[in-house]
Amino acid sequence: MKLSVLIPMYNAEAFVNNCLISLMNQDLSSADYEIIVMDDGSTDNCFKIVNEYVKVHNNIFLYSENNAGSDSTRNKLLKLAKGEYVYFIDADDYLAYNSLGLILEYLQIHNLDFIGFDTLKTNHLTHFLLEKEYSEKLFSAVHNGLEYIRDNRNLRHEVWWYIVKRSLIDDNNIAFDENGNNADVIFTIKLLLKANRLVYCSLPIHRYVQTKGSVMRGYSSEKKRKLIDSMFNMIISYSELINSIQAEILEDKEIILENLKFRRDVFTFFNIINMLRLKYRKEIFQKRINQLDEVNAYPVNNFLNNHYKTLKYSVLNKIINNKPFLLNLVKIRNTF
């Protein structure tokens, strides 16, 4: 088995059919890849939809659990995977037709641990054709994960932009932290830190469907708070990972750390802004600022870079980094 495509699914009846159609229209023999879907306690008809595919296709498998969360689901999917390589995709997204075989062949010919590719944001479910013609020129030179972090300050963290060799995950005991959302951030960074042979392909294979639930403004206050809280937990884990690298002897370590800190601080900046917007209590705010300070994630010193280096963000960053002023601002905002 060459490839395992792993799909965590929750209430995706409007999209999972499209996802599976895209996966069945690939330049691969059904014997070369499996599609494993794990339903996480859905209350709609998505389980029934996938089960109809299972009856017809011998390389599609369906499992279920009782609303354990996406990261627990992903860990279970990893244990079920039999492929040499694994790929995670969300049930509401999809892939371009006849794209996986091209990528998989390149992975195997060049004995890669990890290959990343582009995504295309879309509101439509019919962008099945590749936006670019396949060419060797689309592939970068082979380098290791540390070099990739060094050269890509704005690196992506989502698991759906890359295919990875399963042995890289297993040999390094890498798993998703089950403390909430955003565990793919730490999962991806850990893989990059261990990857010896990595290539990036500028072919837009993945389709990122923009649903109403894709943006935070569409969520309830309770859902927004859960996302903010899980993001905070991820930032603490991210910071602890950065701190562990500080003691290691690595080539270009300062640039690597600078880039990781920049990405961490982008998360931190907007996490604090979102706590302000949702009027978190001053006691919680103060506790979290102290926790960030303990792991060297506060003050937010590495945020103002690239497109964030504007007057607006400079002023906001100064406010955030002035702890007494920030806490007074929280108190005033919560009064009104």
C-alpha cells in the first residue's frame, strides 16, 4: 500500500461526497491507496453517505467514535493507516483530479520524507482541474526540514498541504496533542524538525473550501472562546518547543528560531486581540499573560515583520506589550 488518505469527519454531509469524488478520480490504482474516514459523532447524514461508498469501493473504510475531537480522531486514523505515506484532508475540502499519482511518484523516485504543495481557496465545489500544467520546474530542490524552516518565515502549519512518510511519524513518536484545536501546528513543526529529505511543489492540488464556518465571525461566542482557548494552549506548546531547540546545536539556529518565534508571535498577537474582543475577565487575562511570560512568549517581540510592519500593528503591539496599560484596558473594556 503506497498511500493512506485520512479523513476526520464531523457533520460534513454537504461536502464529504464531493471530497470522496475528488479522491476516487485520481491517477492511482485502487490497490495503491486507501481512504480511511473516521466519523467523530456526527449528527447529520454524513456517515450514511460515506457508507454507501464503502459498499462499492474496496479501498474506502469507515469508522466511528463518540465526539472525541479532531486531534484524537487523527491519532486513531494514523494507527489504522497501512500506507507508506499518509495524507490528511478535511471532509469539507477536496483535491484536484489526477494529482496524487504525480506527487506520489515524485516522493518515491526521490525517496522523500515530506512533500508540500499549494492550496486554492474556493467557494465552489467543482474546481477539479489543476490550475497549472505539471512540470519538473514546479518542484524545489531537495533539502531538509530545518532548511525549509530557515528559508520560509511564513511557513504553513496545516496538515492538508503535505504528504509525509509514515515512518517519519512512527520513528519519532510524533502524534497530535489532544488538548484541543490547532494541534496540527505542533505536529507539522515536529515533522519538519525531523525531516531529512523535503521538497515543495508549487502545484495547487488542495482545494480549501470557504464555508460559513471557515471564518471566526460566523461562530457563536461560546465557539469563539473555545477556539481562542485552544489557540492559547497551542501557543504554550509552540513556545515550549522553541525553548527546547534553544539548547540544541544546529546550523543556522538563530534564523530558524527567529522564524519560529515570528510564527508563534503572530498567533500570540491575534490571540490577545481576540481575548480583548470577547471581553475575557481581567483575572483570566492576567493569568494568561503571566503564562506566556513564563515560556518567553511575552512580550510579543517578533511580530512586527513583513506585512505586519504598519502603523496600525505597531501601535497595537505597543499596547499589548505594556502589561499595566493592557490590563487596565481590559478592565475598562469589560465595564462597558
